Amino acid sequence: MFITTFTQIHIIIIYQEQIYDSLRRSFTKMIMSLKKLITSNRSMSHAISTILNEYDIRSAHTTACYFIFGKGMYDSLMEKDKRERNIEIGKMMKKDSSLYPKIEKLLLKWMNDFLEVNNIHTQNFIESTRDSVLLINKKPTVTKFEDGLVEFRNKEGEFTSFYRINGKLILFDNMNYSIRIKGINSNKEVIQSSVFVEKYLKPLLNTMENSVSTGVIKNLKQVAIYRDKYINATDIDIYRDLMQNNKFVIDVDGQTILSDYAIDEHSIVKINNYKTFVLPIIRSILTIK
């Protein structure tokens, strides 16, 4: 009797585990559906040596105005350049507080249509903004909706790795050696002109990608070399703080000031770029299987 009962319990446990495993697999294969425009998949902090694409809605707010006000308003807005359009729509929202919820509702519908038609699962989704979506290991094939009036376009090609660190998102493409950093209140020129980004961050990200094929232990030695390169850099422009529009952070009697010039090299605060960007990226390599 005891043996029979134990066997039955064992069978029940195995059956329950199979159900749980089936539910888990079903969950990971669920089509992504947004409840709000700005959404982030917090289960993904980084991905290395992969394929990433970002798609945004062409002239999103202006296109929404087409469906709210009609073709006349749309044509009038499209005659203006992008900045003028945004200003005009901003004035319209200020005048009519119900306008933005209407636009938001349309954008959310189109984003979810895009995700559903292209079979975007939760594991393919990284994050979305008010008019764009960042995907991993998934290339959409359907990009036009509403008889072609709504178009999702690829934004700046493909990337091969991403890191979510301290409220910022770094996208890197080791094929074209290009980089995007989202979450910095700076224009592209600041990032493109950064000596730290060009001479240090890009090579480091490239090394991270190599770690996938050559192994963590070998690359830890390479990371240590990069650490020494940063500490002993001969080009002091590497220490220009990317978060401060490439200005030097100078320590003057315990007080920090921003400067375009390095008056005294010994007074430069050198740790900021390393602490903000490099350390979190290096930690990521420890999680690579």
C-alpha cells in the first residue's frame, strides 16, 4: 500500500513538473503586448554577439494627426520641417489637453499591431519608447499598416551587443564599429567627438564581443590591460567626462568645477568615465556562459 501511494505521489509530482515546464515554455513564447508606450524588459540587462534592431514609426505624431484631424491637417504639418512640426503639435496639445491621449492610443495600437503581426515574443523585446521598439534576434518582415500610412522603419541599421547600465542603454556594432548611447542628455556630436568613446570604449566593447568565442578567462587578462590603459592614458582627453558634454571635471580644494581645458593634469577627476561606463560593462563579462 505504501509503495503504491508513494508511486502515485511520484507520478503526480512528475506530472506537475511537466505542467509547470509547459507553462514556462508557453510564457516565454508569448507574443509581446504593450500596456503602455514606454516599456522595458528588465530581465535583459545585456546581450553580447547577437543581432539587435530598432524600429520607429515614421513621423509618428504627425501620422496620428492624420487619423484624428484628416488629410488637410496632415499635409499642412508635413510641409514643415521636423522641428517646426513638433513645435506645432506641441502647441496643439497645449491648447487641447485631450489630444495627446488620442495620439498615445493610436501609437500604442500601431506598436502592438507591429509586435503581433511580426510574431515578436517576450524574449525578442528589449524596450520601447513613445514611437519605437528595440528588438533582439528578430527581424520584422511587415513594416507598413493602415494601407501604408503607418510605416515602421529601421533606425540606424543593426547592432551586435547592448548593455543597460545606470539608466543608459549602450548599443554597439562590431561590424561597422559604431555606437549609440541612449539616456545621455547630449547630442550625437558629443558622443562622436569623445576621445574616451573612440579610443577606449569602442575597443573595450569589441573585446567583450570576442569573449563569447575565446572565453571569459582569456579576456579577463585583456580587460586588465584595458584597465591599465585607462589609468595610465597619455592622452588626457580620455578623461573628459562624457556625462558632462566632454568637459574636464576639475577638483579645486575639494570642490568640482567643469572646464574645457585641463589647467593642471593632477587636478583632473579621472574616475568618472570608468565608474559610469567601464565597470558595469566589465561586470557583464562575468555572466557570459
